[in-house]
Amino acid sequence: MPPSAPLHRSRALLGSRRALLRDPARFYADVAWQHGGLARFRVAHRILHAVAHPDLLHEILVTKASTYVKGSAYRNLAQVIGEGLVVLDGEDWRADHRIIRPGLHKRALSGMVATVNAACDEAFRRWDAETKAYHPVVGPLRLIALHVIGEALLGTTLQALQRARLSEQAMEAMHLLTRKNWSLLPLPERWPTPLNRRLQRIRLSMLRFLEAQVERRLQSGLGDRGDVLDLLLLNHLSDQEPRLSRRRVLHELLTLFVAGYDTTSSALAWSLYYLAQHPKVLAAVQTEVDAVLGPRPPTWEDVPKLTAVGRVFEEALRLNPPIHTLIRESTAPDTLGGYHVPAGSLVFLSLYGANRSPVHWADPNRFRPERFTTHSGPRYDPRACVPFGAGPRRCLGALFGTVEAKVVLARVVQRYRFALQPGHLVRSALGTAMYPENLFLQFTPHPTRISA
């Protein structure tokens, strides 16, 4: 039998729990890379695996996807995002994936650019009102993303107070879930603890909101929009099998709603943070935006032309993937990287660590969007840039989020000069996704770039 993976040493009684909770993204990456890309670590009595080498991630997510499954690690997550695509496995996942995929395909997204422009205009009115102030960035970007996802998934314009409430609920639920996952005595969902009761109240509140959207759509009629809600309900009402239950429809909407909005807004926030730190990159992006757009808002046809904007977003995603770690459970004994992985092992796959692989990238921790210029030198190894995951479970909303992000970044660069608040420490924090906490920017309208 092959040997076990190297054990990351910790003298503490609770093992690496404290270091993990302090900065989980960096912890998984550092532990794995200190031992060549794969290591074991201890949290209290549990021995867990951390993987960061891109080749091993590819093996788990693509080659051996049937051996490494979501398993029990995602049951708690269902308390927040429902039992949808992120949580489901096997035939249930395949059935729902087939139904939802057309609603997030390129042809279905062509109308979303106008929605993104409208959401940006709303945010700009607030920034224009106080041009000398340093504005929090993450919150407004979340509201933009909720505006877009409400239109794209549900075909409805969410009011500002609705969006703020939904965002607050999702963030609170994820903080509670983190506490539960790493509790020394994790209790099942059915136990009526204060934490479980609060999680249940938040999920029920969000499901009631989605139930109202479903009822509204059923009363107004189906089949003429082609959005995700239409696709789910047409399947629910059809005579063909497999047919989704009403409960499954709601849970898929909850998954797409909660998991979708914060990932895009977090990546956008990191993009603006890096642009504010790198004036030469920002100048190149401004030149491109001026050439492609002039003073007008972008259209769907403009999106492929915004290549410099796209490179900034890709590099921000590489450095700070919103979902920094995936968890898989081995269903059978396996050999990984020459080491034995017992059946039932929890394996933490560090996308953050793979994207910063010292084996695959020069200066892996530096912001260098020129890495993604396809005509300059050899292309990067795609295994070492997996912000959306890989294999059959790769994020279904990758194109949706990328299109939205390119339009928002182009609009912000087109309209504003922006600067970081001096002396303000920006650090990573976790909500639904990894975002830059305490990011404040001053937005000064640029008269020659204000769209009509």
C-alpha cells in the first residue's frame, strides 16, 4: 500500500483549527504547497487532506470525478442555498443541469447587457451624489449583481430594499454556517439549537420570496421569456420524466440566486481593487474602453471586444477566486500523487492554491493581467487557472458572471477616476464568496467618459 500523505504538524490540542479559521483560503494552499501540493492536516480529532497542485485537482475533478463526490460536506450548505445544483450529486444533478443549462447559454444571455447597464446607472447616481467621499464598494456591487440576477433568473426588477434584505440574509446565513461547520460539537440540522433555528428562518424567508415569484410567473403565463424560471416551471408542469417537483424548483432558484450574486460581485470588487493599485493597467483599460465604446454604454456585440477588461477580470479571478476551496469525499480507497487516500476521506481542493501554483506561474502572487494575452508567448496551463472549478461540475454560471463583470468594469472605467482610501487595510473575508473587506474607493466622474 502507498504511504499516507505528509502530515502538517501542529502542536495545538485542536490541531490547525485556529490557523484555518483565521484565513482558510491561504491555510489550505500553504499547507498543501509546503508538502509539494498535497498534505494531511488535523483539526481536533479529524485528519483531513489539502490539495493545491493543479494536476491533482484535475485528477480529482475530471479523471476521478465519480470517486470524489460532494458527499456529507455539502449537507450543511443546503441549509443556506437549498438542495440545488451545488449540493446535488448523481442523476438528480444531471437532470437539473440539463434543464437549467439553456437558460445560461450564450444565446439566452444576449439581452442581459441592458439590464447590467440599468443596474450600473442606479449605482452611479449614489456615487455621483458624493464625489469626495470614499464609498464602500462591495455592498453596491452586490446590489448590482442582485438586480441583474433578479432580471435574468426571475424576470423581475427587485426593489433596492428587497435586494439589500436578501443580501443581508445570505451573508448572515453564511457566517452562521461557517461557525457551525467548524464547531467542536457540530449538531444536526434537526436539532433546535439557536443557530439552526436562525438558519432555518433565513432559508424559509428566502424561499417564501421565491415562492411569490413562482406564483406571479404562473399567473402571468409561461414560455415567452426563456429565462431560468420559465425553464424550471415548464419542466415542472410537463408530462415528461424526470419532472421537477415544486420544492426542487424553489431550491434550484435559491441555489442560483444565493450562489450567483456574491461570487460575481466579489470578483468585481477585487478587479477594482487591483486596478486602483496599478495605474498603468488602468490606463490601458481606459484606452480600450474609449476606443470600443466612446461615451455610449456597451452592447452585447461590444463584450468580445473588451479584451483588456477581460484580462483584468481573469487575473483578479486567478488571484482571488470567489469560491476558494471545494470539498470532496472519497467513495473508495485511492492513490493520489503517490499517496494513499482512504475511503471516506474529506479532501479540500484549494482553487486559490492551484491558481497561485509556483510550478505553473512566474511571480504567482503578483497581479499581471498580461498573462492572459493569447498572442504573447505560450498559453498558460488551464489546469492552473480554475476559478470556476473544472470537469463536469464546472460552474454553470461562468459565462453569465464574466459577461456581467466585463460590462460593469467597462462602465466604471468609462465614467470614473477612482482611488483607494489612503491607509485603509483591505483584507480577504468570507461571505458566500471571498471578498475584499474594508474596500473603499473615491469615484470622481470623468467628464469625457460619461455616457449619455
